[in-house]
Amino acid sequence: MWGAALLDAAVPTVAESGVPCGVLVNAADGEQGLVLPPVAGVVPENVAVDGPESIAAQIGRMEEGA
């Protein structure tokens, strides 16, 4: 499985719980590791915190029971 396919499946699954999900790349590699934020261009746009529908809006709907 390609990394992009994994991200397309895993990040939205975590985001459905109402928790923004960024991406760690080579996290155990010290200074060469990357921590990427959950923004459009890194994660799928529909779950990005700056995407068309922000996580905050999704959480608001969840709290309302919609």
C-alpha cells in the first residue's frame, strides 16, 4: 500500500472522532523527522482544519447530535 493511500484512509477515520490528525514522517529519526499539520495539501481536504469544512464545524455538529 502506498503511503498516500494509507493517509487517505487513516486520517479521515481518526478525524471522524473529532480529533484533528496530522502526519508524522520518520518520527524516530531525530532531527530528520517531520511533523506535518492537518492542513489542506497534507491531509485530505475534507478533514483538513483549514479545509472547506473545518474540524471545528464537524465537532459542533457532533455536539448538536446531527
